[in-house]
Amino acid sequence: MDSSTASILTEVFFETLGYWYIIVPTIFLGLIVGGIPGFSAANTIIILMPLTLALDLQSGLVFMISLYCAARMGAGIPAILVNIPGTAGAAATPLDGYPMSKQGKGQQALAISFVASCIGGLLTTVIALAAMPILARVGFYMHSVEMIVVMLFGISLIASIAAQDMVKGLIAGFLGLMIGSIGTDVVYATPRGTFGFLELYDGVPLIPALVGLFAVSEAFVIIEKRVIVNHDNEPKAPNWTDTFDGVRIALKRWVHIVWTSIIGLVIGVIPGAGASIASFVAYQQSRSFSKTPERYGTGHPEGLIAPEAANNGVTSGTLVPLLVLGIPGGATAAIMLVVMQFHGVSFGPSLFENQPKVGYGMFMAMAVSYVIMFLTILPLSRYMSHVTTIPTIYLAPMIISFTLVGGFVPREYMFDMYLALAFGVLGYIARRTGYHVAAILIGVILGPLLEKYFLWSLKKSDGDIMVLFSSTLGNILWVAFAMSIILPLVFGMRRKRKLEVPAE
Amino acid sequence: MASDPHKPPRQIGGELVIPIFAVGFTLYFFSTIWNSPWTAQVSAFMVGGFLLLVCAIFFVRCILWLRRGQGTLGFANLFTVDDLRTGRIGLLATTVGYVMFIDRLGFTLMTFLFLAISMLILAKGRNAGFIILISGAMALIGWAVFIWAFDTRFPRGWFETTMQAVMNNG
């Protein structure tokens, strides 16, 4: 980085700080829209498009970027407190976040999540800035074959979740994959398993599935208890100690934050891949290489850090192909592209020569947003965590009504509310009979993507299955995938042997 | 392995609901792709085939549990009399009603009715005044944020139409 770039970056950073009056309210807006299933940064920017277009370019960019970052972080808050991920990108967060809340550690969990999100987001922003030309090429090298392996990294999480009861876990995961196959196939558009509903021709919409499996089913389960938090773990009065404990726990695991956020960054730069894939892959990798994999799913801080750091790493990743190549990495980036084009911004490498303040300004807006978010949101964790002490007789109906309507929002079909209810019944049965709803959801989210890349690969090779091993990068990823399955088993066996030695 | 005599028998009937649903759905799915091009079949046959295999293993496991007397074909893990006492059945009925009538009554009115009735059921009629107050407040906040401020296309009914007329003329 030469001195002129450094001076531009410094100048832009301080200029962006001057927009605090836009960033602070936008952060709170982002936390709200991110936390309600069905709302997201993308559709909020669309709804507020007239406002965004009326603002000058710099203000509009700061608004969109801070909303994007805050919504990503906001999706994790209900996931931790009430087991309801605000978006599919936070679907792996409740695996360990919610058990922490039930143990009365909601405040700690929120602090851990905020630190992981902010450091992950901030760090990947810096890395994205520094390595932009290299990262921009990642999208070119990731073809359908390579994407199959990336999907398998995420899907293999089903096996990890299934560890307690392998047969039931596999039934849940593969049922999810089957449900995810509903809709038309990507090559000939043949309808499959749609029960004759036109609304299912595009596949199973994710938000109703998420709402039903997590929110509705959880609401029916929590009414058995007076409050969410376990009786003997009721949280103390608001205090700073738990927040600082959470910060300390997260900072102690800084290496974990770094590598899981980099997973998010790399997946984020691949157009079409998203936060949900990144968080599942990061969780699976984190568990695979952990010294205490058996603690995952029970309220383990590392199981919370991994998905949160990764899905915030995705936010900076999606900007790279947008700015360098003009290819949006996700829905929000696509909307940003429209707004920036309206203001006459042209993308590509020339952006950083002709309008460096715009190019670098987007990353700086992200960095500033994360810094301000950390300072404004962290103190609130002590109050937010008290959602877990609201009596369930009030909380459960509120969860059901607002999330069911959230299921309606993305496509505005009444059908989607019925679908959310049907998924709610499925989720409730699954919870009561020992099947993991997260395994079903992983299948529903990643199944269609895996099938799409698989069919594209087969189509390109005229049905030759060996195409899966035809590329160098693909083969490297296959080896990495095999290692990520085998090495944890080897480490586990060695640990077991070490523990057995003293007994002998 | 000797079973614990104090432990209630495993309710296998409830545990079989999802595998039976999975098998039924997979067979239905296969029937919809039987004459389709291979692109529509390949992934479904692979995933569905494996799912049928795992379900078959689970069925065999259940038969073994039943033969050893470690479980019954009961559904106590899914439905019990407690579901009536805790208000779960009532909550399910109001939820179904919410989804069915929201299109006709609109978001605000239906949300108020749903929240008030469900909370009253769960609270067994206690704190009626507070419940009605909180239900009204939540429904109005929902209307103000989602419909008035964000202009989201939530289902609209009498209340939303009236408020829109009031706003336009006010």
C-alpha cells in the first residue's frame, strides 16, 4: 500500500466518522430488521430506496453499509435469546448461543457474539482492503465442482449434529435435503414434489422454513416453562460483570475469531454463496478441529463465535467482487450496485483510480460501522438478555404472530404463512421426539444449492461423474474435506487413548 | 443391556412419526419424477434412496426395542393431557385461526385478537386487563412500524383501511 493510498484511507476514515449521525440510528434500525425473520438489510434498503436515492452518494453508502452490518449482527440476537435466527445466515448461531441463554448466560452470549461479529467484520474488512486483487480472483476459480465441495463442508455438519443419535440425525438431515429438493430442477424445470402448489415451483422458501422450524416450534415448546431461562439459572440484575466476562471469553479465543471470519470472507467473495453456507462451514470446521468437540451444542463459546465471526466476514467479502468486478456477491450487494449506478458510479478496477473515495469509502464505512456498533451495542447486552426472563405466556404468542407474518413478507404469499405453520408442526414433532431441527434446516438450505452445482457439473461433462475430480483446486478442496473428516476422528482417538492411559 | 425398571418405556409411536412421514414423502417425491429427465431424478434418487435406507434401519431398531420390551407404541412424548392443561392445544387453535383469518381481518386487528386470546388461554384467564393492554400496544406498534412507517405489504383489513383514510385526510 503506497503513501497516497494510506492518506486517502485515513482521510476517508475520518470523513466517514463524521457521518455518525446516520450510522447510529441506522445501526438500531439494522438490529431490528435483522432480528425479525423475513426482514433483512436487502428488503429494508429496497423499502427505503427513495430515501437512499435522495441522499448524496456518500451518505447513501454509509446508510446502506451500516444497515447491512447491523442487520447481520442483529440476526444473531434472537437466535441467542429465543432460538429464532433472524436470517438463514444466523441459523448456526442458536446451536450454542441458545443453550447459553437457557443456562442464564444470555448476557455473556450476547457479548461474545458482539465481539466475534465486530472483530470478525473489522478484521475481514482490513484483509479485504489489503488483498482485494487476489480475493477478487477467487470467484473466477470457484466453479460448480469446487462449490460442491464447499457445500459438502457445510452439509457434513449434519453428521456432527447427529453424533448423539446418528440414525435420527441422518433421518432429519436427509429429510431436510429431500424437502430442499422440492421445486423445479435447474436444467429442464421439471416440477418435483410440489403437491401441485405453484408457490413451490421455485423451491421451498427459506424464511417460512426458518420461521416454522425454529420460531413456531420453539414457541410451542417454551410454554411448558414459566420463563426461557432454566429455573435454577435465572439471571441476576443487570450488571457489567457478565458483559465483561463475555468480552474476555471472546478475546481469549481471538485465534478462533480470526480463522472463522476468514472462512466467511473467502466464502463471501464467491458470488451466490452466502452467510448461511459460511456459518455452517465455520461451525463445522470449528467443531472438527476443537479439542472439546463434545461440548459443542451444549453452550460452548467457540460454537457461538464461529458462525457469528463467519457471517460477519461474509459482509466484507461480498463487497470485493462488487467493487472490483461489478459482480454483486449477494442480494444486498446487488441493491447497492443499483443505488451506486444511479449515482453514476462505474465499477471495476478503474473505480479505485477514478473515484478512490467511493471504493475505499465503502470499506471504511464498514470499518467505522463495526467500531461504532461495538461501542453502542455492547452496553445494551445487559438489558437485551432480559428477554429470557419475560414470562412465556406473553412471549410465545408474540413470537408466533410476528414471525409468522415475517414468513409472509419476502414473497407476500398467504401460502407462505401456511407453509411456516406446517414447518412449525414438523419442528415441534422433531423437537419432542429427539430429531434435530437444525439438521433439517441445513438440508433445506444447502440441499438445493448442492443439487444445482451437482447438476451443472454433470451437464457440463455429459454425465461423467469423474468431473468432480477434474480440477486442481477442486481436488485440493476434496483433500481438505477428507482431512476435515478424518483428522478430528484421529485426534479424538488419540485424546481418548491419552485419557485411558492414567486409568491403566 | 438391562433396562431400568423405574425409567418410563420409550414412546416409539411418537418417534416413528418423522420417519414414516419421511418415507411417505420420499415415495411421493419419486412418483413425481418417475418419468422425468435424469437431471430431475439423479439427486433425488441418491438422497431419497439413502433416506429410505436410514429409515429402514430405524424401523428395525424400533422392532428390536419393542421385542425387548424397552418401548411401547405410545405417543406420550407428542401429545398428553398436559397439552390441554398448559394451553398448548388452545395456542395451536388460535395460531391456525390467525393464519386463516389474517387475510380477511388484516394484520393489526388479527394480531390483537390472536395475542389477547392466546395470552388469556395461556394465563388461564388471569391478568385480563394487562393482557388486553399489552396485546393492543403490540398490535399498534406493529402497525406503526411495519405498515405506517415501512409501508410493508402486510395483510390489510378494516383497521388499516380506516387508518389510511384518517392519515390521508388528517
